[in-house]
Amino acid sequence: MASAAAAAARGRGRLCCSSFFVLADLAFCYCLIAACLCVCGCDGAAAATFGFDIHHRSSDPVRAMLGGAGEDELPERGSPGYYAAMAHRDRLVHGRRLAAADDRAPITFDAGNATYRLKAFGFLHYANVSIGTPSLSFLVALDTGSDLFWIPCDCISCVRGLRLPDGQEIDFNIYSPDASSSSTVVPCSGSCRKQFKCSATYNQCPYQVVYVSNGTSSTGILVEDVLHMTTDSNQSKVVTAQITFGCGRIQTGSFLEGGAPNGLFGLGMNNVSVPSLLAKDGLAANSFSMCFGHDGIGRISFGGKGSSNQGETPFIVNQSHPSYNITVTQVIVGEEIRDLEFSAIFDSGTSFTYLNDPAYTLISKTFDSSVQEKRHLSDSTIPFEYCYNISTNRSLSHVPVLNLTMKGGDSFHVTEPVELIPVLGGYVYCLAVVKSGNVNIIGQNFMTGYRVVFDRERMVLGWKPSNCYEVNDASMLPVDPKNTTPIAPVAFNPEATSSSGNGNNSAVPPPVFSYSWHLHPSTCVLITLVFPFLAIF
């Protein structure tokens, strides 16, 4: 009996010990699986982020609102004239840096049927932001190339509304510090007096921003008020942040002709930009991300620094003129790998990607040697040099891949290196890179399909594939992303005013691109909660 009891005790001991190690192993497996899922699948959102939806210039609501601001509507998107207009717009925005020839030359559209002297198209992306108490909404243009956020305010000279092509009029909100209970005029303090040479007599801090475009500026005073945003989560909440911005009393130049008619949201590196102000007040990390969907709908988020598995490369730090400049060390075109180092600016406000030599020639020639189709003859209606004839029943899956290896070794895969364009008698696809004068710019067409992180604390650029709809936030403009027509890129910056062109060509069916799958943070939380029970049972 004693020996049997002892044996039973030893058995229970082995069972208890074995159970302990099984549970420990299961717990370890659970921790490992949960960690892998959250590292591999989640866009690390440990800290709260907030922001608002962004809309491409050619998305349906923005096009409807701003399309009639100029003398003519934009050429039909997807048409040769559309691409020519956007490339011309890019050159006007960046001046001689992009122009290989006289950028004042007229553009020919639609196989020579008509020639137009283009004026303005406006900015590339817009967001609907709310300011003040009670809140007023403003459709502001987003600009990574400038710093100050300003809106029309107590206007002496500004755009008060737009007349649409059908004759309907849309009135814009005009801000006034006196009408907002949360507003404060920035006084003529020491820092203001040093920077702007203000007068203590009026005890106001004036500002003036002059843009590249001839005669284009915004002038007024600085005020403080609340900016209303929503958190980036499934259960979105309204967040208010006290920020300093420009009360724009006098706008000149293209701002009176359709370029940023309802305000400009600067996202540059200077300490007066909104990301810097949010970080200074401890409301968010000094970082923001922009996601560019294939359909023109996206999201800008403040405070997010991306995820642990995103690609990254350091910014080239220039203290006198800080910009989002990075270094490319290698290019991969098709099966060809070429070592080539050059710097380039990531600019979400430029439609296409512009490269100078030797980068332009190396990439385009290598792409050309990897293509199977016959080269399309030179066409003045298309801004791209390397185009190829393609039959209507053939897909673009065979197009050579294009990868940029960044400083640090991470690879940036260009998901949309080509544009599909209708021509007389069929279609062509073109390498969507334009030769520039003396600057390299990675434009919005190369960023589409990514969430691009501008981390100003660590001074790095991050990127990760995204479809821009992981966050279940309601759009501030009446657009259903699933029902929005895919659009082609377009440039719209301070230098832009109105558009011209005709729209005789039909819209082009865009190539089909795949989206990468990853988990929303709330999904990670759910998995983390469920796995302990799976491990136990």
C-alpha cells in the first residue's frame, strides 16, 4: 500500500511537473505567436495618433468643387492631354529645376487637335479641416514644400467662393478671430518681434509668405485656436489641439485664381508647421504619415512613426533648407541590378517622378532593354519618353519591376512604374518618369499604394504597403472609397491657377494592382486576448 501510494504520488508529481512544463511551453508559444503577429502584421500604434482624410485633386468631390474655378476644366483624366497638363504643371511648380526646355512653351493635346497655354490646376491633395469654437470647416491644400498653415480670415483680398460649371455657387467659410471663443491673437512678443519686426502699437504678430509662383503670397496675422481632428482607431474620437496658424487677410496671385482657394496646410520641417507645433505641445510625436490610395482617397496621421517592419532610410540633413531629401544607392530594373547613388526629394505635391542624368538615362535605358513590346513613336501629346504599344487583351503583369535600394539597404518597390494611356488605334504604356533639369523628385505616382512616414524626430523616411482603409474613420467628404473611380496623378501647388484643355478621349481602364494584407491594431488586441484560451484548452 505504501509503495503504491508512493508510486501514485510520484506519478502525480510527474503529472504536475509535466503539466507545468506543457503550460509553460504553451504560454511561451502564445507569447511568441502574439509577438510575431503584432510585429509582422500591426502598424505599431502604441501611441495615439490622429488626423484626417485626404483627397486627391481629381477625386470626385474635390473635382466637383474646384473643377470650375478656372477658365476651363481639366482634360479628362487618363487622356494624353491630362498627363501632358500635369507634367506641365509640375514644371511650373518647380521652375527651371525640372524644365529641360522653355517651360513657357504651349502644350499640344489630343494628337494636335488643339493647343492651350496652361494656367493653374491647384494643389495635389486636399483635406477638410475644422477650426475654432464653434468649428468652421476649410478645404485646405496640403503642401510638404512649405511650412505655415493659413486660412482666409477677415478678408481684404481672398476667394470667398466658387462658381461651378453648372452655375451653382459654393460659399467658402471665412475665419474671424472675433467669432471664435477659443481664439487668441498672437501678440507682438519678443520672438515675434525678432522674426517679423512687428509693431508694439498694434500688438499683433504679422506674417507674409511669398511662394515661387510670380506674385503669389499670403499676408496676415498669426492667431491661436483649436484644430479638431479624429483619432486613428476603430472607435474614433474627436481631439482638439491648440495651434498657431495664419489669419490670411490678403492673398495674391494664383491664390485668387483657384490655387488653394480655401487655405494652405504646410507640412514642411520648419518649427511653424503643424507637426512641429503638435510635438512642441506634447500632443504627438514629431512625425506624420500620408497614405496614398489607388482611388484618390487617403489619410494623413500625426504622431504615427510607422511600424517596426517598415522600410526606412535617413533624410539628408540640410540645416539652411531642410527638406525630405533621401539617398538612393542602387536601382533594380527587371533582372538588372545597377549601383547608382543619387539624392532625391520625396514630394507628395508633385504628380510624377522626375530624374536627371545619370539616373534618368540608366533607369530608362535599362527599362527599355527589358521590355518586350515595340517602342511607341515619339508623341508630343504624351510627356513620357519611353512608351510602348500594347494590345487591348494583354495585361501589364509582364512589365519590368522597378526597385530603388535606399541608403541603409531597404528596398522601395515601385508598385506603379507605368501609366496606361489611350492613343489613336489602341493603348500605350509609359514609364512614368520624366527627365528633369537639375533635381531628382520622387513624385506621388511612385508613392501610391504606400503609407509614407515622415519621421522628423529620428530624421528618417519610412514606407509600408497599405490600402489606406485599415482605419475605420468616416470620410469628411461624401465619398465611398469602394465606389470611387480610380484616378491618375495630378499636380496642384501654390503656383497653379486654372486649367485648360478638352476631354475628347475616353477614360483609361487602369492596371490592376494587389494590396498587401496586414492586421489592424484592434485585430492584434483580439488575437492577444483569444490566444491564452486556445493555449489553455
